[in-house]
Amino acid sequence: MTNNDIFKKLRVALQLRDDQIVEILQLVDFRISKAEIGSFFRNEDHPKYMECGDQILRNFLNGLVIYLRGTKENPKDPKKVLEQIKQDKKPLEKPKTFDKPKPTNSSKSKPQFKPKKKKPESPVQFTKFNNGKHKKKDN
């Protein structure tokens, strides 16, 4: 199992986004961009794929400990931190509502739905292609 596989599995298990991973690495004074992190999670045959080195994984794990547990001076409860991560995910999901639009009382109001515009006809449909074959002349 490679460092990339370990990094991917931790990301999925903890439901971390790229910006959260950047924050975790900044806790241990390790600067990295979202693009570089994204290259670790690509397929091995992708041209932008990059191997995750030992230093990056080590710094991520050390930062993850601080992120979940806190420091000695300022300890945290890891369960509460994980719950907070899950709650942060929920607002991103849009609630599905199927409310009907309310009709207005004014008779001069515009129609609620615009009619679909017809697509312009393509000139290709009027062109006859012979595919390079000569026509036989009937005399």
C-alpha cells in the first residue's frame, strides 16, 4: 500500500475536503496548495499524478492529531470535532422542495413559464452527400 492509498483512505474515512487538508497541514507549518493535494488523489496513469512523499504524509498525520485532539494547553474532544465536520457537510446539500409557484392576482402579469425557443434548422439536413461516389446518369 502506497502513501497515496493511505492518504486517500484517510480523506474518505474522515470526510475531508481539500481546503480542510490545507488547514490541517498549516497547523504543523507545512504549506501546500489545493492543486498539489489534488494530484495525490488522481489515478496513477493520469499525467498530473504525483507520488505522496513520506514527509507530506508524516506532516499530515501530525497535523491531524492536532486538528482532532488539540494541543496539551488546549485539548479537544475528537468525537465533537468529527461531529462538527459532519454538520459542516449538511448545509452544502440543497433541500429538495417541490412548492408550486403561487399565481398572482393581476391580469397583466407576465406568464410564469417562457415558451421554449425553436432551434434553428441546420443547413446540413438539406444537403445531399454522395460520399465521393459518382452519380449514374440515366439516359
